[in-house]
Amino acid sequence: MIQLNNVSKWYGSFQVLTDCTTEVKKGEVVVVCGPSGSGKSTLIKTVNGLEPIQQGSITIDGVSVTDRKTNLSKLRSRVGMVFQHFELFPHLSIVQNLTLAQIKVLGRGRDEATAKGLKLLDRVGLRAHADKFPGQLSGGQQQRVAIARALSMDPIAMLFDEPTSALDPEMINEVLDVMVELAQEGMTMMCVTHEMGFAKKVAHRVIFMDRGLIVEDDRKDAFFENPKSDRAKDFLAKILH
Ligand SMILES: Nc1ncnc2c1ncn2[C@@H]1O[C@H](COP(=O)(O)OP(=O)(O)O)[C@@H](O)[C@H]1O
Ligand SMILES: [Mg+2]
């Protein structure tokens, strides 16, 4: 579903990604981890063309992200993205946040979009909050709305960039629970996260990055039981203890 071939990227003279090659198959859940500054966010943003690359190629569902002729906004409308900060529209109600792109981008009618939005709110346990504004919800609730909003577009894959790292500890699980459910339903997911419990529970593979390189890209069990590189061993020792 997602294919990265020899992706390299520079910010000026600083090389942020070096020859990154990996793939995410349909229905696969891949967790990306690694130290701060290793290029995880940059990598995930290149996947839907939010960050251009200078070398290599990326395709999603057979469509080239890096080809200039590709309609990137159309492609992005099919790939859900959830960031660390919820980025809901503060002046719109929760249900309006969920219907806006369905109506404007997918051309759905208001009734259809509202029905879909409410169904998804139900699914993330927030049906009762439909008419509130984002500022009236907790961080964990807002992040669940952000996930529901992404799902409202019927994405072919979901990208997450540390969706729980800005949340208070007691709210992390309510967001992870929604992500676990999605994974178990077979959604194709690429998730930057340091929540190793999540990785152990639902990831098929784990990618470990350091200084712009994909240092490990392995099946989950192999990664946790027997990381190959010292850098991954050090990282796991720090994060698991
Ligand atoms: N817009 C930018 N311009 C210049 N350098 C950047 C920019 N964004 C990120 N970087 C640098 O690229 C490196 C990787 O950043 P990032 O992908 O955010 O890492 P991570 O998500 O793993 O913490 C860091 O050294 C960061 O300072
Ligand atoms: Mg990051």
C-alpha cells in the first residue's frame, strides 16, 4: 500500500533522511520509533507529500507521491493523518469538524456527512459531545475526534505522528484503545509512537530510525526479542525501563 524506495531528503545542507527504503502492506501496522531528531516526523510527512524529497520515490496504492503530475490534495484526501496536536477547527462544533471535509472535498451531502460523522463519533465514544466545541473537550477527547475526522474520509491508510505524546498520562490509553481497534479491524497504519505496549499489541513490524537512517526494519517479535543494532538496544533499554 505504501512503498518508499531509497528516499533521501535534505534541509539545506543537512541530510535529514538517508536512503530510506521500506513498505507497508495492505492491512499492515508498522510502528516507527527512534530518538528525538532521528527523522521520524519527516519520514512520515514525506509519505503523503507534506515534505518533498530530493532523491528516491514514494508510492501509495500505486500512485506516485513524488511525480509532479500527481494531484497531491486528492491523494491526501485518501490518506488519514493524525498529528501530535489535534488541529481541530476551534470555531466549528465537533460534528462540523467531522463533516467539513466530507462535504467540501468528497462532495457528500450534508445529511450523509452528518450521519457518517455521528457514527464515527459513536465509535470513538464521543457521540454525546457532537455539538460541543473543541475547547470544551479534553486533549484525549480531541485526539479521538481527530481520528474520527480522518476516518470520515474513508482513508486507504492512516498515518500517525506521536498522537499521544502531548496528552496527560491518564488520557493516553483512551486514544491508544481507538488505535488498537482500528489496527485489529485491518486498517493499514504507519505510526510514529514510543508507546511500546501499543507496538507489542498490534504492530506487525517495527522500524527503528537513528540520524535519518532506517537502522532496523523487522518483524515485531524479532525487534523486541533480538534487536540487531546497539543503537536499537540502547533505545529499547531506555524506553522500556
Ligand atoms: N523544517 C526544517 N528545517 C530544518 N531542519 C529541520 C526541519 N524540520 C526538522 N528538521 C531537523 O531534522 C531532524 C529530524 O527532525 P524530525 O523529523 O522532526 O525528527 P523526529 O520526528 O524523529 O524527532 C532534526 O534534526 C530537526 O531539527
Ligand atoms: Mg517527531
